[in-house]
Amino acid sequence: MKIETKELSLPSRIESVEKAAVEAEMFAKQSGFAEDELHSIDMAVREAVANAVKHGNKLDETKKVEIAFKHSTHGFELVIRDFGEGFAVDEVPDPTNPENLLKADGRGILFMRAFMDRVEWFNHDEGGIIVKMLKKH
Amino acid sequence: MAELNLTERQAGDVTILDMSGKVTLGEGSVALRTTIRRLLGDGKKKILLNLGGVGYIDSSGIGELVSSFTAVNKEDGTLKLLNLTQKIQDLLAITKLLTVFDVYDSESDALSSFE
């Protein structure tokens, strides 16, 4: 039987990135996504959870990363929340700008946007960032 | 898939690193960084990264390739890439890093380019 929603609460450590990606792939497979689409979902989930663990919660294991997957009429929806200080996504430097090309980091958001059909960021009223992503069928 | 495995071989004064596994946040990225630092410390400044066996790379791994490139350049060395999979090529295109890296499909062509 197809499970319509799933929620995870993971500790803020690097291993949670792999855990979230594996769970997302298992969940998305039920919707019949092709291998390339599953790869895109995997990439986006890893980047989003890595951001939440590293930049949001700053590897503070007392803070969780909350993740929700949902099958909807639009496709596969994901919501990922951290409990950090939040940030303004518009202020993140464009990593494809020539002056940023040789920087070691800052490409996660670019990948999330490249691999998903919709990505939105919201500051939660009680702190932290919520990322909502959609992969269409 | 295993974390990153790195095998080193020498072709003249060029050091080839055959990479297999994953270059991702955590151990994979650290393994590459440590190896590049050691090679530079040993005076090996012509480095060819063979990514043919790398099945997965994330933004952290891409960042590590960039860091390797800049670390080698800083020592007046040269770092080039060999055998990119289609997925890695796509990521380098998205990030516009294909304009930065010297990329080869043939090991002999890559080795000749160092001369």
C-alpha cells in the first residue's frame, strides 16, 4: 500500500544527510519516478539537509532537522525545517558569478533549484528555516 | 557505494589519482583534501584526477574539487580532470566550472597537455 506522508526527525549530524536521502528515495519510488528523477530528488534532499545540519543547526545535536514527505496531485513534496537563526536566501551570493567561481562552498541552493521543479524558503515564526520543494510527476 | 577510494600512480612527472566511490560531505571530501595536501607537500604539482569511478558527487564534493584546484595553482602547479561521468559533467555545467577546469576524456591526451 502506498504511504501518502512520512515524517522524520533527525539529529544534526552529517550521517543524517544519508539517512534522509535514503528515506526520500524509498518514498519517491512509490510514485514511479524514473531513475534520473530519483537522482534529482536525492541530490536536492542531500543539499537541503546538509544546509539544515551545517548552516542552520550548526551541527548542534540538541537541535533536530524535521523532514516531511508527501505524495500529492502535484508530485512529490518535501518540507525540511531546521532550528537555526534563519537566513535571507536572496542574499546568498550567486556561485556562478565569475567572482565566486573559485569559492569552495555556496552551491547547495543552486543544486536544489536545478534539480527540483519548485523550491521555496520561509523563516519560521519560532526560528529556523523551512524549505519546501516539489518534484512534479 | 563505498566512500571515496584514491589510488595513486605516476606517469612521468604527472601524478594520476584514480578516484572511485563518492565525493560527498564528510569522509569523501576530507580524503581528497588530505591526499592533495600530501602530494603538494611531496613536491608533486602536476596532478590528474581520474573521476571515472566516481558515481556520486554533491556540492561539497564539487567544492573540494575547486579547493584542490586552487591549492595546486597556489603552489604553481596544475590540476586537471579526466573521465567525467555525464552526471558530473552536468554538475560542472550548472556551476559554470567547466570554464575553470581543464577536462579530458583520454588519459594520453591529458598527459600530453601537461608537457
